[in-house]
Amino acid sequence: MSLPSVMEAVTMTAPGKPEVLVAGQKPVPVPQAGEVLIEVAAAGVNRPDILQRYGKYPPPPGAPDTLGLEVAGIVVAVSAGVTWPKIGDKVCALVAGGGYAQYCTAPAVQCLPIPNGFSMIEAAAVPETFFTVWTNVFERGGLKSGETFLCHGGASGIGTTAVQLAKAFGAKVLATCGTAEKCAAVTKLGADRAINYRDEDYVAVAKEFTGGNGVDLILDMVGGDYIARNIDAAAVEGRIVQIAFLKSAKAELSFDAIMRKRLTYTGSTLRPRSVAQKGAIAAALRAKVWPLLEAGKVRPLIHATFPMAQAAQAHATMEADTHIGKLVLTLR
């Protein structure tokens, strides 16, 4: 098919507040070896986009400087050697950048078929959070059926995904949130106990919930004083997985509890990982999680959608921290 040479895209005038995001134009990217070109129908908004907008999270070498880490749309071109997806296939994809645009390239191995029954908007809300949760909760964290799982930021895109997946795989789930409304939402998604961190001490609640044993796995994106408190809340042989720092990456703590409890403290970032590593996560999702999506047992929670030209408003909404679930930009 004939493709334009120029596309609509969200551009950034300079690092800064949401208003630096404006509608603009950029050249249509050309898929490189192992890549496909997707005509974007919808793109997810994620907290790393906020960090990049402030100039605190630069794209990896070779990645587009346009924001956007996940898209859904139709494949319109493929590079030589790519056998799937094919032109015309509807896919969602994890990308290292470039999602806030009319066209976006993606490694073929990081593409997944649109789950049966999903809209493009729902599909665009899947890759970043589901890749992140799968690799950190189930691969690094090793969550097993019957274990107790504590997720901080339970009403976020990551949190609403983690709560649902942990419950679907048989865990007992606790989640921290900042309002009664958010607590109600994560309870509806399956959390056994929602904890309003403004009114309750999550460490005390976790210990009470587990009969004093502590929780087996904690997923944290807060950091700061939560680091020491997570260690306190963890069970013997427990695991703590750090994926972000909404507060601070620095903390003062005593390591003796890690030794006494034989804890595993680990963490990861997704964006800098290799295409092969992300492709392996995609394959695991297709095998283990896609059946749950298609059966309606797990579903991304969409808080709001915005036309792509209103990316600044979407970012302002995320920074206000009143949303529950995902924010998605739409092109059509």
C-alpha cells in the first residue's frame, strides 16, 4: 500500500510541564530488520512518559524520541524476513518509543494479536503494564498459587493489572491505594484486602492479614520510606521487587532483617532490555495470559481516553493522580 512520507505526531517543545506537548508532524518511520510498521489506532499513556517529558528518562540508543511505549493498530509494512505479523494484521505492541504518532515501528517479536473481543483502545492499554507485571511478579518475583501478594499503587495501570493477574493465578492479594474510591475499585477487581495508606499502616494490616507471618511477595514502585517498611512487612523467604521510585531511590535502613528473614530484594526496568528479552516476555504472555484476556477473566481498566492532540491533558490527568487504571490516546 502507498504510505505517506509525513505523519501526525505529538512533539515536545522542550522538557517541562504537560503543555510542552503539542501536535506536530514527523517523517513516517521505516521498519528496520525484524520490525513492522503499525498504523496506530490507540496508544497507552504511562508514567515513564511523564519522566521522559521532564527530561529524566531518555530513550535508549536508537529509539525514537517521540513519547509512547505501547500501541495498538494495523500492520501496514514489514521488513524482509518477518513471517508474523503480516500486513493487515491487528496487533498491539510494546515499543521503546514512538507511540504518540500516526505510525510506529515495533520489533515483530514484541507484537501480540489483539485479544478476541478487545477494542483497539483496550488492546493499547495492555503491553506496557502486562509485560511489566509478568516479568516482575511472575518471573522475577516467582509468585505462586496460595501465596500472599502485596501491590503498592493498586489503582494505577500497573496495580490494576497486577491485582487481576495475581488473583487469576491463585494468590491472596493486598493492595495499597490513596482514596476510598480507589480501594473500592481494586476490591472489585479481586483484591482480598485494599489498604488506604492515608488511614492505615499497611505493614500492620499485612501482618494481621497473614497471621503475623508477613507477605510472600511485594511489588513496589514507591521507594523512599517504603523500602524499610516493605522489609518489615515481608515474610521469611519473602521477595520484594522494585520497579520505580515515586518517592525516592534512596533510603536509610538496617540490612539485618534481610539476613534474618532470608529475603530476596530485586528489581528491574523494562525499556532498556533487549528485543530478544522482550520477545520472550511476549511469548510467555501469549501462552499464559492471552487465554485469560480472551476468556474475560482479566481486562485492562480504562479510566479515560483522549484524542492524541490532547496528550497534554492526558499527562495532566496522570500527574493529578486521580485516575484509576489506564489512560489511552486515540487516533480514530
